[in-house]
Amino acid sequence: MAVTSTVPLSSREDLSLAYTPGVAKVCEAIAADPALVHRYTWVSHTVAVVTDGSAVLGLGNIGPAAAMPVMEGKAVLFKQFGGVDAVPICLDTQDVDEIVRVVTALAPSFGGINLEDIAAPRCFEVERRLAESLSIPVFHDDQHGTAIVVLAALRNAATLLERKLSDLKVVVNGAGAAGVAVTKMLIAGGVPAADVVVCDSRGIIHGDRPDLTPVKEELAGVTNGNGLCGSIVDALDGADVLIGVSGGQIPEEAVAAMAPRGIVFALANPTPEVHPSVAARHAAVVATGRSDYPNQINNVLAFPGVFRGALDAQATRITEGMKVAAADAIAGVVADELHADAIVPSPLDPRVAPAVAAAVADAARRDGVTR
């Protein structure tokens, strides 16, 4: 990564414009009208990629210094696919109050905040408090990027199998950051909340369990309308869809007990909850989080276009409508090319980010969150 100038600095005149005395005119204009910062500085096309190093990839709590390569890689993807400049920021604290304080203090330098690799449940509070206090988009990609691409993939898988989202019984295995966001996104996208069952390491989440965190209590209040109890094996009996975001292993016999022509998204990386070859023996459509199997559920399909669209519209936040619009746009890119091994575009497909950006910007305007 590097920072380079977009204008020449080859003469005294160039220098006088880029810095003193010319820059003072820009400062005075922004001081008189702070909204001009979006026109005259990099704020309009730059986001901060912020982590505390507590949940990096599958490596766990490895700290801020070791997290930097991932944040740099994320910044490269932002630029390559969305034309968005991004600055990696690794914080040497895992205290919620301190994270919120530091990011809030840094926010005037950026047009958006991409939270990355912050462990659950801390990530939920960090995102909520920042979204409430800042007037720029705040987006925890581990939650919402995953959820957007899952919804896009499920839309296309259902279309391919001539099914409707409203008719599907879905099991989400995992109630961390991604699992919670996926559940909410599927409901927002049209899957009936009562027909979604969420499992964690202790089994099915339901209202009578005494060990639920506040986030899981909220899930229990809106999902699992039939009051199922038991393990992931019990949850999958007769289910149409399995979405794995936990890392735990699921036995083949549980997948075999799913409804015919099922859908399995085994997204744990590098080891899927169900090996794709095993899942394919029982399901009509299989997706993973890996690049060496078909149907990779990859966040790069979402976040560059989401931020590009939000920045283009000068959005003050990311709404559910913007996320659903992003999912619809991703699904639409390959809507005329669907087959069982291609329910989402390739991460390298150049059509994706522009389509997502346009859809997100339009949704921001519809939702009334633009400046």
C-alpha cells in the first residue's frame, strides 16, 4: 500500500496551490461551511478500516500488530473493486468505551467506518454506539457483508430450484456476529422469522433456555416459531436450508435428514461445517466460504460497492434497505446465468461493485439518509 498524490508537485506554483498559501482558502471555505469537506478533501472517498485484533480471520485474538496485514489487504480490495480509498487502523485496546471514543475522535477524517475482526458480542455494541453517534456510515463487515452475500446467494439458489424465500425453513448454525446478521438479513429479505431456527454451540436457541445473552434473547423472541428444542441434528430434520457460520462440524446424517433438494451453505473457513462433497450427496445447491470450491460466499462481493454507493449518495448511515438492495444487485448480476455451481458472481467479476453501488445509492435516497 502507498499514498500518492493525484496532482503534480513540480513547480513553485504547484506547491503554493497544494499547500501554503493556497490551502488556506480551502480551510476557510470549509470553516464557513463544513459540508464542503466532502467536495474539497478525501473524506468523500475514504473510509477507515478499524479493528481491535480480537477476531482476525480464523486466527482469533492475535492483537493489533498481527491484524495489520488483514486490514491492509482489506484496503487494497476497497480500492481495487470499489475505487474507495481506505486506511487501516489497528487499535491497541479491546475496551468498548475506548474503541468508541477513539473512532469517534477520528471520524471527521473519513466518509465511513468499516469495522473489521472485532469479536462478538463486543462488536454489536461498538457498531450500535458508533452508528448512533456518527453522521457517516458505520458497517461491521464480518456481520453485514457476509449477510448480504448470503441473502444474494439464497435468492438465486431458491430461484434455480423454483422455490420462494417465503416457503423455506432455514437453520442458521452459529450465533456470533455473522450468524446474528445473517438471520436478521434473511428475515428482512423475505424468509419468515418463525421459519428460521438459530443454533449455537449448546443447541437450538429458544425462549426457555436460561443461558441466553441479550443478543440471543432477541433472536429467540422472533425466530423458531414452532418452539423447537435440542441440537443442530434436531433443527435440521426436514429443513430446506442450512447456513453454517460457526466452525463446528455437522454430521452427514443430519444433512441427510434435510428436506429433498435442499440448500447447504457451509461457510466456515478453512474447514466447512460439512465437506462440500458430503453436502452434495444430499443437497441440490452447495456453497462455501472457500475459493477452491464453486459458489464462494465472499464479502468482497458486498463491501466495496456498499461503501462506494453510500459515499456517492453522501449517506449518513447504512440502512436495512441499503443492505437488501446490495443483495438484490449481487444476485441480479448472474440472474440470467444461473446453475448449481454459479449462484453468485465471481469475486473478480467487474460488474458487481458498480451494480451494488448504484443500488445502494438509490436505496439511500429512498430511505432518506442522504445529505
